[in-house]
Amino acid sequence: MKQPSLALVAIAVATVLSAGVAQAKPFKWASQADVASWDIHAQNNGLHNAIHPYVYETLVTYNSKTFQVEPLLATSWKEITPKQMRFALRQGVKFQDGSSFTADDAVFSITRAMAKTSNYGPFVQGIEKVVKVDDATIDVFMVDPNPVLLRQMTELRMMSKAWSEKNKSTEPMDIKKSDENFAHRNAMGTGPFILESWQPDVRMVLKKNPNWWGQMPGNVTSITYTPIKSAPTRMAALLSGEVDMVLDPTPQDLNRLRASPDLKILEGLENRTIFFGMDQFRDELPGSNVKGKNPLKDQKVRQALYQSIDIQAITKTILRGLGKPTGTLVAPQVNGWTEAVGQRLPYDQEAAKKLLVQAGYPDGFEVDFACPNNRYISDEAICQAVTAMWAKVGVKAKLRTLPMVTYFPMIQRNEASIYMLGWGVPTFDSLYSLQSLVRTVGKGGDGNYNVGRYSNERMDYLVDRVKTETDQPVRTRMLTEGLQLSNDTVSHLPLYDQVIPWAMKKNIDLVHRADNRVDIKLVTVR
């Protein structure tokens, strides 16, 4: 994958409003889940990273059509040394309370993302420190050269230092605990919208920021986001006109939605892979009938679980085409993926039974199995189907499903033996996945979602090398080797790359993105 140049750049991001844009309008949309927090460094998941940018901005951002890095709150950057990058900050930018955005805020925000309670370790990996040069300039110092620094920084949003200090929110909220800080329910950024109200799991309302520094090609003046867990209710809201768009229409409703003269569907392959992780750390699994040892530590057992899953049946009958079966942890858009590394092991229940016999479990075993019920397309139905498939080879999975807001903190506390996870790749580079999912748990984002605590010495070596390797062909080969090593050791049970359809009224114009994010600046309501 071609990486952005690290030379000095200065690309204007202001877009001239087109004469044909319709009169300003409200935009109402829905999906099945809600954000867990408005603290921008507390929880790293796709929905948070899609909604938080409405209020909080980054120094650099992706172009929604090309996914090349462009300036946002930084106007330019240049490499001072291979381990020092200088960013010139945009002047005249105000926070929503009227205070100026300065280098102090940028240093504070990136440093805050490096805190122990932050979930943004993968985005600050390799950063040693951030230093103020003057009010309009910062330097980011790296431990070693970092070939994906700019792509990491597309997720490092800027927060007011003074506001955080005033409201005792200088440290990110620990999402694994119940204590809240002020930034959890309140937001104050530099972005195009202001958080007006948020009733968790009920409704979120944002209004246009009249003092925003930028220009908006679209015409949205207010946003109402409604989490609607029930699929029939979500579809009814769209069909009745209660909402303008649904981010996650159900597969079984797509034909009906396509047939409606008032609606349209946009779809494409997401850069997100769905898989199961497994506890490979504990010596004994809680709730299992196997005592004194952990079956999931045995590669034969993990492969048996893999080969007893009929993923073709799942993608055809449950997902109805909204999933592309895969044998690895990243989607084809991601640097490091190859067709060979994406090949699955064959579905073969007899082979799975033999593997269980070889591992010493001829009668199978009982195991805890946890899944979300409002995060991914048909997530609960898929887990129910897999439970039945595993039962055919003797593995009795005790399925429990939870809403996203409680599910993710639970698995991060290592409280699930087998768990479902979907992993998008905001950097479009496999390091993000390998470091988060299969690198031994450590500092600086290493293994931050390796909640099965897989550990492999060769994998750690590859990940650490790739963090600093600047020879792109060599680096890409090492990424592919890491993905193949994950496959060979059955670190996880890969399932499918998610295909995402968005359903909306025909008067809605927007850009469909592979990271499943609605770029609100480009939305036009006609």
C-alpha cells in the first residue's frame, strides 16, 4: 500500500460550498448500539470513532473518497529527523467555549491518549513525547522511525487542556470500571457540531457549531442519533420516515428496502474482520467441566473449533451475502493482506472430531462463549448458529450475549473464554491488528485487545520490527508473515469480512466509507 509522503505538505482543506446545495436540514439516523462514553480516549471502537469526530477533531484526517491523509487542525507537517515530526497548527481555531486551540492543547491531548487508562495505545505506539515549539507548532518525537505515524494520528482527537483541568478530566476514564469523569457525559471540541444532549441508549442530539472554522460541503444543521437495538423497530423507523438513515439494516430486510420507491441502499466491503478469540492463558477455564487444564491452549482444539464452523452456511443463510469468508485477521484493503493468507481451512466436522480425539477430548468439553447482541450484523444469530455447529462435534458452548456497552469492558477484563470481536483497521495497515490482537500484552498498545492473551515469540519479534521498518517491501512481507503465523498457530478463529449496507431515504446524499463512518460534512439532505 502506498504510504503518504512525510515531506512538507500544505493542502487546503476548505471546500467551496457548491451553488446547488439544498437548504440546510436536520439529519436523523440510527443504528443498533450507542456510544459507551464521550471521553475520547476511554474506549476504542468503531462507533465511537465514527461519532466523536462530529465534535472533536484531529490534526490530520482521511479524505473520505481516497483515504489519503489530509490536514485538519494541522495545516502542514515535515520530518525534522527520522524520529521527529513537526506539525504546524491551524490558526484562528476556537473551541466551542470560545477559547483558542493552541499547541498546549495538542500536547495535552496526545499525551492524554498515552495514559494507562486510555484505550488508544495503538494510535500512540512509537511516540516518545510531544513537545511545544511555540503556540502554533508542536514536535512529535518517536522512539524509532514510525512509517504509519500520520495514519495513527487520524484517530488522536484534540481536547481542551483548560476545560479538562477545570472539570477534573485530565486522565481518560477507565472503561473497565464504573467511575465516571466529567468528559464521559460532556463534550467540548473544535468540530463542526456541538453535543447538545445525550441520553445513553435513548437519543443523542448535536447542533451545528456556528463558530466552526471550516466550511461544510453538505447542508446538515443538526444531528439526531437514535440507538435502536430491535431490528424490526429500526426498520420501521426508516420505512415510516422517523429516521433518514439506518447504518445497519438487517440482511433479511434488504430486498424489501430496495423495493421501496422512497429508499436506497449503498453497500461495500468494510475494512472490518469478524472473528472469535479464545482464552489461551488460564490454566483452567471458569465454568468448564475440564478441570486442571485449559483445552483452548491446545492448537488441535482451536483448529477443531475452526473447522467445525460452516462459514459458507452462515454468510449465505444468516448474513445473506453481507459477509465474505476469510481465513485471516484483516480485510483485503489492508496492507499485508494477500490472497494466499486469506484462504480458510476447510469446513470438516469429521476432521474436527479427530482433532479433539487427538487432543484428549473424545467426548468434547463445556466452555463459556460470549457475544455482543447489538454490535455487528446479526451477531447474536451467528453465535447461536456456531453454538449448534460446535455441539455436533461435542463442544458444549454455554452462550451468553450482552449489549455492546457492557460486553466490551467485560472481555477486556478477560472474563470470557471464547468471545466474538470485529476489528476494523483505521490505519489500513496490518500493524494495527497484529499489535492489538496477537502481540503479547505489554506497554504502548501492545496486546490491548489480545484479551485471549495469546503469546508467540516470533510474532512479538515481527510486530516490533514492523513498528520501525521503513523499507516498504520488507515491511509488507513481514506483515504478511505475521498474518500467516496467526493462521498457522490458530491464534483466533477468523470468520468473515463484513459487507456493510447503509439504508436511507432517496433524498439523502453521502459518501459510503469502508470504515463504516458517516462523514457528516459530506451529507446533503435534499
